[in-house]
Amino acid sequence: MKKTIITVIGKDTVGIIAKVCTYLADHQVNVLDISQTIVQGFFNMMMIVDANNSDKPFETLSSELTQLGEQIGVSIKMQHEDIFNSMHRI
């Protein structure tokens, strides 16, 4: 299974987690792990998901999540696990 990392960052508002998770569930993306914090009114969430059974290709999921983020006022990024790991290697 290839894992995918989704990050969500922005000003905290009601429903961010619900909207992101509803989108993922609607497209058969399984949430494996989720961590979220709010620091001085700013929302930060990182999710590890399995998108292997999704009804949409990775590129479409990523693009639509970016658009969803714009609609709800946050930044949503989706990356393959190996790319995420490479970018955050010390």
C-alpha cells in the first residue's frame, strides 16, 4: 500500500475536518491516521491516507482538495509519502 500525506493549514473555522473527511469518504480514500492542532486560532492538520481504492486518480484528488481548501479558506496539499519524506529529510 502506498500512503499519501495530506496537510491542511489555515485560520480555524467550524467544519474543516468534516468537509475534508466527507470529500475523502465520497471518493473511497481511507484515513489511516490523523493529527490536528489549533495554535492561537490557526488550524493545522496532517493526515496519512490510503488512496489506492479511490474512484479518482491522484492528480484529480490533489487538485480537487486544493480547490476545496480555497472554498473553505485553508491550504490543502496532497503528496505521495515518498515525496513528503524526501522533502522533510534532514
